[in-house]
Amino acid sequence: MKSNAVIKDCRIQNTFDLNDGVYSIDIRPLGSARTYEQIKKLWATIDDISREEYGDISQSTNIYLQMLQMSGVRTDRILIPEVAVNDLKKKAKAMSIVARETINHKPYVLVNICLAGISEMTKAEVSNVIETAIRWASELGIETELERTEE
């Protein structure tokens, strides 16, 4: 599991649902170009777009994948056995099911997937994603707290 945590007064503010045991934890500050707050604002904007377009946030992941494609960030469409969907979801940063097919009497799923998260993208890629989100929200008349980033 990889996660971001907020530290305040020298204590981790987040809670994690983990089994009892010993864990290895790597703590390092997030880079200024991809701050935790900026990522939260990006997802809040994506959720706002989904609400405006579909009435709820059910399409947020699909909107995010569209933004990645519009921004030039690599996403892939792959055909996998249906039984592998949940395992792949655990590894993917974003994934949506595009279609279901039966091949040789076995169920398969075509998925659109992004394996690189914001923290793994270049500064230019993140900037493009944020610009795309701002532009999309603006076209819908949605005010966003996202700030333009410099490349």
C-alpha cells in the first residue's frame, strides 16, 4: 500500500485500516509541484465535473482517464480475464471497464488503465493534467481551486 499522510504537531493525522504486525514505512515530504493539497483539489474538480455531467461522482475515474489521454499521459486498453479485474485494480492508479466479451466461452474484460500515478508523472505531465481539468471545469462553468502550475 502506498499512501499520503498529513503530519501535524509531529503526529500522523491519518488512520489506516491495517492488520496487526510490523510494517516498513518510508516517510518523505511530497514535492512542491505535486502537493497533497493540489492532488485533493484535482480530484475535487474531477468530482465536480462528474456531478455536473452525470449528476453524481460515478464517472470520476472515467473523467480522470479522459483527462490523462487529453493531456498526453499514457493510458492503455488491455483485454484481461474477468477473474483478474480485482487484482489489477489493486495495482492500477486508475482503471475503468470499457467492455465485456466472451472469448472461447470464457469471460474477458477490456479495461482502460493508467499505471502511473501523479507522483510518478513528470512536472510537465502534471501541469498538463491540471490545465486540462481547469479548462474542462471552466467550459462547464465550474469554479475550481486548482492553481495553474509552471512547467
